[in-house]
Amino acid sequence: MDESSVRRVLAGYCPPLSSAQVDAIAFKVAEASAKEISKLSAQAEATKAARKSRKSKSQE
């Protein structure tokens, strides 16, 4: 989730938060999302490579 999306969500539900607090939360969520996307992408690539390796071994 990108920072602007988080800000929009928080703005409607958290009026007592200051804009600096909303920005800090949005940054942390976006950072965590980016790390999770990177992790999932790496897992997908590893799975793809493993399948390709198994396929080539079975064709030998």
C-alpha cells in the first residue's frame, strides 16, 4: 500500500492524529508493504527456479 493510500484511509478514521503522525504511520506502512512485496517476489522467483530445475531433471 502506498503512502498516499494510507493517508486517505487514516484521515477519515483518525481525526485526533496530527498530520505528522499520519505521515509517520503512512511511511511505516508503505515501507512494510514494499518489504513484503520484495519478499513475496523473491519467494515466487525461487519457486519458479525450483520448478524449472525439477522439470529439466525429469526430461533427462
